[in-house]
Amino acid sequence: MKKTIATLIAGLFATAAFAQAPTPAATTPAAAKVEAKVEAKVEAKQEKQAAKADVKETKAAAKADVKEAKQAAKADVKEAKHDAKEAKHEAKAEVKEAKADAKQAKAEHKATTVAAATK
């Protein structure tokens, strides 16, 4: 920003100097060429700085997108871990219930066998 301002000020002084100094008709085209070169350089610098600003904005947006994607991925991983944990607990509960059912069935079978044997 400081360079842009300095360039603009230098351009103003250069144009003011050319505007105040009476020049012979023979040197006018040379002064016009110099002034055109200075203006072209100033414009080129301004365009370059605008391009740099665009690049910075693009980089900042990309960083924000990456950060958001990382957070979303972390949330997905956390949710998947939670789901896996729940599934594990449900499986354990089902196994426990199946064992209890098997134990009860075994006890019932034993009771009916004993009852049949005592008849």
C-alpha cells in the first residue's frame, strides 16, 4: 500500500513538473512518451497489487474451506466411533440375552427330563 501511494505521488509530481515547465515544441513528444511510460508503470503496479490482493483473498477462502472440511471430517469420525461403540454395546447385550435364554432353555430341558424320569 505504501509503494502504491508513493508511486502515485511520484506520478503526480512528475506530471506537475511537466505541466509547469514550458517545453519547446520539439521536446513535447519526448515528454509525452515519458509521461505515458510513467502512467503505464503506475497502472501495471496497480494491476499487480490488485492481482496480489485477489490471490490473498482466494488463499484465505481456500484455507477457510479446508478448515471447515477438516471439522466436518472430525465430526464424521466422531459420529462413526460413537455408532461403532453403540453397536458393540448392543451386540454384547444380545450375546448376554442369548446366553440367558440358552441357560433358561437348558434349565427347562433339565426340568422336563427330570420330570419325565420321575414318572
